[in-house]
Amino acid sequence: MIAKRRQTKEVVIGHVGVGGNNDISIQSMTNIPTKNVEGNVRQICELFEGGCEIIRLAVTNLEDVKFFAEIRKILRAKNIPIPMVADVHFSPAIALDCLEVADKVRINAGNFSDRLMGPKSFVDDEFFVGKNKLQKSLGKFFQKAKDLKKSVRIGINHGSLAPRIVYKFGHGDVAMWESAKECLEVAREVQFENIILSFKASDAKKMIAANRLACSKLDEMGSYYPIHLGVTESGNGDYARIKSAIGIGCLLMDGIGDTLRVSLTEDPTREIEVAKNILQGCGARRYGIEFIACPSCGRTSYDIQSVLGKLRTQLEKLPSAKNLKIAVMGCMVNGLGEAGDADFAIIGSPNGTLSLYQNKNCVLKNVSWKEICKNLTKICRLKLDRV
């Protein structure tokens, strides 16, 4: 059972609220250079149509800031209102400029002012010189974000922690939290609150541990910043999807998470379906009919794979059907019990016929697939019309 969602404050990105009582939102990132304006517009439109609610673009130099603004202008002319996030590494100056054109700016706490390549050991004075340099740059950045009423994501990546942080705190969840804490100290000084935090790693276990520790510390402080979830650099194919589902799903089941991105080394449009499936699988958000189906065994006397496929095709055409839960079971051995709290259950009989149950009450017994489909579609329409 999913835990009660962790209390967070709302941070608004464009027109999309993150945290608070808002749905957990889905993000993605374009995978082509920002200077390719036409390509980015096309990709963002495809992502938006697929259900992406917040989009991020890499901004690597000052020229990219101009391209970012142009992309935004074209999208607004096309009535694509998706909030746009500028992703900035290494340059406080670029991050400052991005506040003028982006709805949100994502910075990496590990490289905002620290160098990733440098000494491997630090005396206390050197550590604090680096910390003071970071916080001075952040103070200007947060103040401008506050003045412009923009939001900021402080991204903590396991793979790009500042060397001085690693030297002092190690290379685990404690170090990731300490990196975030340095930034939050500055935000409090300038009373900047429009912050979203992320704690990412390519290792799902490290990502989970970092988020759990950070949320525990934040709750102790009474700082209820929204959390962006993601397993970074997860790869491609089934393995990447499984690893992302483990990392993101475990935290969602803990009640942690207000927005997420599934990072795949694939066309970014494929990230959206995976994100939706993770949210629905965790019971955190509903995107379509939830089907429960047994894998079948020697007791199954009908083509359950074919029936499940046809049922999906038929019922997903119904408007407003996304709140339905439908079970397709092979036989009566575990049928109604395993169907759980499904609205409807189809259960096979030894002679190859099917029976239809509504809320565990039999409404059709020992009929063909065609009869099941015809009647279930009719019953579902009636049920949905009453809602």
C-alpha cells in the first residue's frame, strides 16, 4: 500500500504546480542541441502531445539562451503552454541569464562554482573558501530568481559532487545531503522559497537512500520543498525501465516525490509512457484502465492473451474509462480472490467459456468472448454515464 504522500509546499513552474496537492507531474528533456530550434520545437510538441507536462533543455553557452527564448516564443505561438526549464552546469553567469527566459532553472550544486577536477584533499580553510565562493554566487542567483518570481531546481547528482564535499563527507547519501544543505542555507538568507530538490544517482539503491535521508532531514527542519525523482543514466531497454521503476517506485510507495523524469538513452518520447506506468503501478496517478491478468497455466482453457488484447482495444476507446479496474483471469482457482477490488472480472471455465463478474457478482455465466465484449462495453458505458 502506498504511504501517505509527504507534505510539501507548492512551487509553480509556468502554469504547472509542483508539490502541495497537485498531481505528481511528468518531465522529460530534449536530446538535441538547443541551437537546433526547429528540431527542439518538433520534439517538444511530440512530448507535449504524449503527456509530458514540463520540458527541460540544455543551455551550454550564452548563445543557447537566445535559442531557448526563440524556442519558447515559437511554442507559445503554437499554443503549446508547456513550462520550460533551462538546464545549466558550470556557469553562474549563464544561469543568471536563463532566469530571464525560462520558467525554471536547474543548477547542479556540485559544479555551480566548484571545479570537478582539482585537488583530492582539502584543509578546512580550503573547504570553506570553496563553500563561500559557492554561496556568494548562489546568493546573487537566488535573489534574482526571487525578484523575477522564477523557480529553481537544485540538482544533487551522486556522480558530480564537488571534490571538497566528497573529501569531507564521503561519496554517499550524507555527502549528497550536505551539498544540498549548503545551497539551502543561502536560500534561507535571501528568503527564496521557490525551490525543488533532486537527489539522483545511476545506482537505484544510492538514489533511494539519498532521497530518504534528505526528506528526513528536511522534515526535521520544517522545510517542505518538493522533490523531483529520477534514476539518472539508467540506460535503455528493459533494464533501464526496471531500474527506473525500482528507484522511483520505491520512493513513491514511501510517499516521496512530487515530479519525476525517467531518463532513457532513447527517443525522449518513450520516457513518458514509462513514467505513466510507474505512477499508475504505484497507485500514485491514473492514466488509463488498470488491467489485472493472470499469466495463465495448464488450467486455462481459453486464449487469455488474445482476450486481454481485444479487451484493451475495445475498452480503451471509451471516454472517461481510465478509472476502471478490470481483471482477466484464467480460471476459478484464484479468480475472484486475485481479482481483488476490480470493477469487473472475466473468469474462464473448464469448457472454454467465460463468465463476467461485476463487483464479484456474476452478471454473465458461461458465454463466448463476443458476448462478454458486447455486454461489458454496454455495462461500462452505463457505469461511466452515471459518474
